[in-house]
Amino acid sequence: MSNFPAFPVRIENNSKEDMKGFNGETINPGTFLQYYGVSQRDFFAAKAMAAIISTVPHLSLVDPQDVAVEAYSYADAMLTERAK
């Protein structure tokens, strides 16, 4: 599993020595790495999932797969509405 940041980030190496990126990649002097982060769909689904599970008295009462499906359903609705 990658450990990318949640939002787009550009790391520029303005030094004279190599530096490391978030995942250990080498960034040579005078260059940069661009991390694009998660998609809007994933971001909206994560927000929806947090809201859904916040209403459950105990997490053992819900199936994580069902919550994920429902969260992406909300994310898809959000994207559809945004496109109008």
C-alpha cells in the first residue's frame, strides 16, 4: 500500500544533494516529484464513510464492505450533482 498524501503535492529539490520523496524515491538536485493524491471520488467517499460510521453505536454492528459500498454511492451522487 502506498503512503501518498491526500492532496496534490509537489516536492522540489533546490539543494545540491539528492533528497527522498514520501515513498523513498530519490529526487535529484534541480528536479521535482509530483504526487497527485486521491481522486475526488475517493475523497468524497472517505468523508461519507466517516459520517456513516459516526452514526453507528458500535462498529461491530456493521459490515465494512456494506459501508464502503454506501459511501461510494454517496460519492457518485456528489460527482453527478457537481457535473450539472
